[in-house]
Amino acid sequence: MKQIIFGIRFTGLALTILPAIFVFAGLMPFQTHKLLMTIGCILWFVPVLFPRAKANES
């Protein structure tokens, strides 16, 4: 389970960092950048809640 959450969080981090680099290099339009950054933020922060919620149940 931890590996799955790590994979999801790593994907979210990549979607937060890479679009900024692509826009800076002129390889991606800004509208796509905003969409990918939003998805990346959700994928980065939401999985953090799952281990904490399980820890509070115990």
C-alpha cells in the first residue's frame, strides 16, 4: 500500500514540476500548464491524508 501511495505522490510531484519547465521552455501552452498543475497538486496532497487517517483510527 505504501508503494502505491508513493507512486501516486511521485506522479503528482512530477506533474507539479515538469509543466513549469515546459512552459518556461515554450513547449507547452499556459492553459495546459494550469490543468496539469492542478491535477499534480491534488495527486501530491490527497494521498497524504490516507496514512494519517489510518493512524488516527488505531
